[in-house]
Amino acid sequence: MTNCQLELFGGDTITPTKADNRSLSPPTTATDTRQLVKRIISKIQFLPGNDRCCECNAPDPEWLSVNLGLLICIHCSGRHRELGVQYSRIRSLKLDALKTSELLIARVMGNAVLNE
């Protein structure tokens, strides 16, 4: 790995370019932030295993446990809420205004990693 490369989780590396530097700059408007959140959510949904609920295997989960980094269906989101926020903080991928910091764990983890 050269000095200019960044190591990601899972051993992948990236080499930043000038174009990357522009895309890594902080969002300047609320619209930029919303677009960034949408792109992160899309990447999370396409991670291995995230096409199914982590708990019951239902298709197309739309709820996120922000502290565990897993995607779950609406039925299982109710069960997680019953556990309390000390165990699982549930947010909707579509209804809630998610912060990029809340998406970080899900971007790194994913259902496949948690179900190993």
C-alpha cells in the first residue's frame, strides 16, 4: 500500500485522485447533504445480505437499527423497539431524516456480516 492509498474495511484499498478530493469535500447545502444520505442508503441496501431482513429474511427491509448496523422489516422493527433503545435504535430508511453518522455502522457492517 502506497502513502496515497487508503485501506478500507475488508482489506480493500482506494487511491484518491483530484476528482475524489472534490467528492470528499463536505456538503455545502441541505440539498447536497440529502443527496449524500440517499447515496449512502443506496450503497447500504446493496450490501450483501441487505436485500433481506436480518431477523426473519423478509424481502426489501426498510428499517435500520442504527446502533447495530442491520436492516430489518417493519414487523421486526417493532420487536426491536420493544427491546428498548439501549439495545436497538430503529429508524426508517424512507421516513426519517437520517444523519450520515447514523449510517456509518450500517455501511461498514451489513446483514451478511452480522449473520456470519
